[in-house]
Amino acid sequence: MAHAAADDGRVRTGIWWRAALLGLLLVAGAVVAVTVDLPDVHTLRGWLDGAGGVGWAAIVLGLALVLLAPVPRSVVSVLIGVVAGFWAGLAVALTGGLLGALGAFALARALGRPAVARFAGRHLDRIDRFAVDRGFLAVLTGRLVPVVPFVVLSYGAGLTTVRPVPYTAATALGLVPSTVVQVGVGASAGAIVAGANTVTLVVLVLLACAAATGVLLWWRRRSRAVAAG
């Protein structure tokens, strides 16, 4: 009996230590985001021009790491557009954004979920059922309608039982419209995108919004059909 109690105590201690580590990582990320000065646009452009493929991979990974901290993704995407132009910036912003979202999700699931489940108990059951049944729709809506900050949704989803595959698919699709607009604004501000490319940008925004709306409507109909059946 005493041995079982000791084991349970060690489990509880491990859970709260992991939660504390997650909190420490978030605080450290916030401090770095506030205190570290980013290089200017000309410096970044020169570095990318001379770094080749390694430089592009580094900027994608750097963007993913930045998005683990509580920083506005919109600002980062605009900056990427200014530095890299529209097409390259779009690829970097989408890839880095998805990697950052997956990283935050994984950290929250591994470090924060056990503590939330232990603390909330049965009160979490309703949220977990919703996350399993309608996780894709919830995440997609959150990505398309930027009411909830990017980093909050990423970590928050990891604290629930939403499955990784629907989360990844919804994030990948939901990031497209806003990223196209944000990177396009940055590229246009930097006078990188010509007039013809601006027309292309508008078309891409409309197509992305139409595709996201179509998927959203399809998912709602499917959910209703499943519920009715």
C-alpha cells in the first residue's frame, strides 16, 4: 500500500515538473522575443543570397522556433514577405508556420496535457469529446478566423485530445489564406512583387478563401450526417 502511494506521488511530481518545464519554456521564449534585436532587412537579404539552400532551411527552422514564443505570426509573415519576396516568402512562412504549430502542439501534449488532465479531471471530458469528434472543424475555424492568437491555439490544442492528423490538416489548410495576405503585404511593401504578381496575389487569396470555405461546409455537412445517422 505504501509502495503504491509512493509510486503515485512520484507520478504526480513528474507531471507537475513537466508542466513547470512547459511554463518555463514559454516564459523564456517571451523574454527572448522581447529582448533580442532582429537583424535589419538588408542584412537578412544579404545573408540569404549568400547562404543558399542551407540559409533557406535555417530561416524556416528559425521561423518555427520564433512561433513557439508568444509573438504575432502576422508580423513575422509580413517580415518574411519583405525579406524573401512573395513566392519564396510564402513557402517559408507556410512551412515554418506549420512546423511551429506542430512543435507547440507536441510540447503542450507531452508536457502540459498530463497536468491539465490531473487538475481538471472529469470537467475536461466534454472538451475532450468535442476535440475528438470536431477537432478538425474547431482548429480550422480558429486558423481561418484569427480571433484566438496563433500560439494560444497551437498550445491549447495540444492540451486537449484532438488527434494529430486532423490538427495538422486543419492547420495546413487554415494558414493558407492569412499567410497569402500577410506575405503579399510584406512583398508589396518591399516593392518586390510587380503589378502582374499583384493580380496573381488577389486570385490566390480568392481561391484560398473559396477552398477553405468549401472544406468547412463539407465538414459541417459530414458532421451533421454522422450525427443524424
